[in-house]
Amino acid sequence: MTDATEPKHDPSAVLTAEIQKCSEPFRQLISEVGMTIVGQEGLIHRMLIGLLANGHLLIEGVPGLAKTTAVACLAKGISTNFQRLQFTPDLLPADLIGTQVYRPQDQQFVVQKGPIFSNLILADEINRAPAKVQSALLEAMQERQVTIGGETFALDEPFLVMATQNPIEQEGTYPLPEAQVDRFMLKVIVDYPSRDEELQILSRMSKTRQSIAVNSVMSPADILAGRDLVDQIHVDAKVQEYIVDIVMATRNPAAYNLPLDELIQFGASPRATINLTLSAKANAFMEGRGYVTPQDVKTIAMDVLRHRVIITYEAEAEEKTSEDIVSEILRAIPVP
């Protein structure tokens, strides 16, 4: 018989303690990157969400907003392999995944792996490359493997693609098809810095010699350990219903008394439901909690849904964006 006065084991308290301990390096990484990057806290946070939730990021903004620098800083803060791929109109799929090379001395073909065999991939200006290259990258993102000459190679873990793109109205770009954009877990919009932030950028970066002084505070093992804990984070049934209602409202807004039918051409897919749940769990991890709150869902919902809600011509005529529609849905769906 057990003693009635013996304290009961609380699994949730143990999980929370583990999460608080395991999430500390991630918060250190945010501080470390913030020593170099000014005013991109949201972007850095979303990159860590992608790492924890095992999803990829599409980062959009006009040139000169430190998108590439932010990703490079993140890679330096993690002791891991990093490759930067500058996408250009003449890039070939073989330049990305690798190819077979003939060795005359051996009279045989050998596989020469491409730069995609790395933990962190920065696909810089992805919308400047033609469709074949974009498809090769997105296939690797989805399957976590590539095939070269009939032989299949698994990609390293953790594997994260952070693709940057300029807005499609910029000259010399190829817009990503909606079906391909859906492969990205998050789409993050990077805006101009504030006046105070720009003054900090001026004083910090107006030098002829610039270097990224970021200390390594994490390893890939920390990321994989974090993912194990993210999988254990509890999502209450009411929060699950809240997530499903948000996604369903993008497909059938009339069922939720939302007058958006003529503005939405296609709603979000079930992949959005999965990604919104995983991202909310990763956000709870970053907050040091072992459970997901509705605020976790609202915090990350825009980045999960903005590229998955396809608007109609009527919406464009009314100058409505997918972000406007997602915001209206988030306001209308009751919070549990």
C-alpha cells in the first residue's frame, strides 16, 4: 500500500520543467542574434518556430531588410552546417541537388552531392530561379530526400529551408505557384524598420568592414531534443476545435456567419491545420509551457494562413488581401 500522504507525481509539472530547461538555449539564441540584427525579433522568433516544428519558412520583403543576414546569424548561433544558395535565372536543378560525374580513371560515374546536403539552407531570392529549380528544392523539402542518377539519398536532420523572396511586383522574378507555396509552413513578411531602429542600424552597420559576431549557443542535438518535447506538449480538445474552426472558416465562411464567400477562391488545406497546431505547440515551447493556449494559436495563425488563403478577383477589386480575410476570421471565431 502507498502512503496517502505521499506527494503525487505530476507529469505536466515534470514536462514544464523540462521545457523551461530545454528552451533556454533558444532564448539565448534570440538574444545572441539580436546583438547583430536590429528590429527583426518577429522574424527570428518565426525561424526558431520553424526549427522546432520541423517546417520551412518563406520570408518576403523588399531588398535591403537584412533577411539574408538574419538567416546567416541564426546559422552561426547554431553549431551546424549551413549553405547559402543564390538563386538566379540560369540555375539548374543539378546545381542544387548534385549530379553524376564521370571519372575516366575508374571508367564509372560517381555521385557528387550538391549544396542541399546541409542542415540549414538559405535559398536566397527563390523567385529569381525558374520553375524546375524551385520544384527540385520544394521536392527535397517535402520528401526530405533527393534522387541522383536513380540512387536516393536522405537529407541531414535537422533540415530547414529558409527561402527569401522579393515581392512579385519586383522586376526579374518568377512568382511561386500557390501549390508550391503551400509547402512552406510559415510565410513571414519583413517590413521596414522604425525610425529608432533605423538609427541603430546606421550607427551599427555604417562601416566599410562588417562581420557577423554571433557566438554559437546551440547544437543540432538541442533542436532534436526540443522537437521531442514539442511532440509531448498538450493541446486541449477545445483548442483543437478552435484551430479546426479557424481553418474551416477559410473554406466555408458562411457556416460561421462570415460574409466572405465572394472573397475567397480557395481556403486552407488540412496541411494548414497540422502546421497551425505544430506551430502553436512550438510557440508554447518557446514560452516555457507544456500546453497550448488560444493565444499561441492567434500569435502564429497569420504566418501559417496568409499564403494558403487564395483570394478572388472580387477581393482584389475591393483591395482586400488574404491577411485582411484571415484577420476577420480570427476576430469572428470565438476563443475558447
